Amino acid sequence: MKRFIIVLLSIAILLPVTGLAQVVDPAVNRGIRPVRGLANNPVIEGENQLTGLPADAPYIPVLVNIDNVQGAWPQWGIADADIIYELPIHGLGLTRLMALFAYQHPKAVGPVRSGRVLHAEIREEWDAAWVYFGVQTRTGSNVNDYLRKHGVRSKPVNLLFDGTGNRYDQFFSSMKGYVNPHNHSIDLTKVVQEVSAYSFPQRPFLFTDELPAAGVDARRIDLKHGADMGSYSNAYFIYDEQTNQYTRYRNNKLYVDGNQPDAGLTFANLIVQWTELKFNGKASAPLLKEVGEGNADIFTGGRYIAGYWVRESVSSRTIFYDDKGEEIRLQRGKTFINLVCDRGTQLSYEE
């Protein structure tokens, strides 16, 4: 028996090692010199400018702050979002989502939660309508001050929909089965009626029908958050070659929309955007650097591409670049974007 075990161990040593996690160093200088000064990409008639898929509805971008604590799971209506952002909301471990709905606008989306300056900065990028439930007013991270500075409330069409107070009572409702404050639901069809006259800027991504040749194989991607990397916000993505999609798992469970509890949400692209995070005197007052540049890790078509990002001004689009410094062409489909800092997040992948 002992000899048999020794033989097995010897065979195991001789076998090739596969599936070992490669931890990404987000601070390394990648030597990428991005092509700067790029104009917005042209709009293609009949194509969703955020997914590259067919679209026959008008482009009306609406951002919704989505609660992401355990009492808010499963979220609802998010399957119709074209892009989902994940950003820090409390300390290094807890996150909040921001879902961008541009062509499909469900009657019920939630749970809607409060806004921070970092969410207002994403709104500026798209100049989109924004739905939230209250904002932070702490000096130094006061969302109202930020909105005044950028003239959001002086636009010809109101783009801000706050669930507190009674101005938009007809837009919000309480979702059964959830307790306050995790039960706020927004009817986006009503929001669209209010903002449809606004001239939204057009900022399409670039897409390709070919699988990428750059980078290396990456079939599983892990994102761990928190000082000890043990947050329940942790997630991983598994790539399916047959569908060319990444299925997301959160807290070791399939990530679903509450309206479709048996179908995991999938994404054609995953982008991890590295930036700087600081706090305005307390853990619940995060301030994120979203205008600037830095490394970006892009997972698309089953490949990992060590790339870069640049956003030249608060009103500019964020451009994601490949390892050659060219604007990347994404796979057609939805995109998940994590905005993270290296002291609060660990990224790894397996071939």
C-alpha cells in the first residue's frame, strides 16, 4: 500500500501543472503608450452602442444605484442593464452596483440605494439620467455640491430622480419580500418618459466579431475584496467557450436576477479598472479617482489582456486600451466593470 502511494505521488509530480491562479500586479508599469485625443466612435444604425448587439429602440441612458449588501439579494431588473459597474461603498470590502440601462427600461429595478460623489462622476461620463435614494451630504464628499458644480440641475431636462421626499412617489414602489431600506424599486418606463426629450451624447464602444488573439487564456477570474480579502462581495467569473460568455458567481453562489432565479447572469466582457481610493474622514465616504489614467485588466473572448484606461476630463468617456495602446474592441454583449484600488482588491485568473 505504501509503495502504491509513493508511485501515485511520483506520477503526480511528473504531470504538468494546470489551473494555477495567476495573481495580477496592478501597479506594474506595463509600458503602454495609449493613443490619445480619440474622438467618440461613430454610431452604427440599428446597433446597441454599449453592447454591439441589434437594437431597435432609441438610446436613452439611465443609471441606477443598486444595493449590494446581503439583505438586497437577489437584485431585480438588472438582467436588462447593458453595463454594470461595481464600486466601493464602505471601507475596502463592501461594494455598490450602478447599472446602466440604455435600450431596455424595466418597470421594476432595484433595490435602489443612495449616491456618492463617485456615482455622480460616472453620471457625468455618460450625461445620463440618474436614479438613487438619497445622497451623501458630508462636507468634502457632498453630492449636492458636486451636482451644482457641474450644473446638473440647470439642464433643460431634469435628469435626477431621488426616491427620498415625495416628488417622485409615482416612480418608486416597495418590493415585497424585502425590508427597508433594501426594498426600493424604480419604474424606469416613467423615468424614460420624463427624459426622452434630452439630447444624450453618443459614446459607443468598439466591437469585433473575431475572438482576440492578444493576451493569454483566462477561463476563471477571481476578485477578492477587503483588508483580509474575505468580503461577501467577492465574486468570480467562469468563461464558457460555447457561448463566449462569462457567468458571474458572488459569494460562491450563482449571480442571478430575482426575476430569473434559475438563470445566471452572463457578460461578454469583464474589465477591472485600477485607480486610487481614499476616504473623506469615514469608511462610508469613499472618494475614487475616475478622471485620469491607469492599468486596466480586460477579459474578453476567453483571453486576458493587460491593458490601460484613460479619461481625460469629467465630461469625457473612459477609453480602454489593449496591450498595444489601441482602443480595445470588445466582444458583443454586456460588460461588467469593476473600479477598484490595489490595497482593497486582489485579482487573479486561471488559464
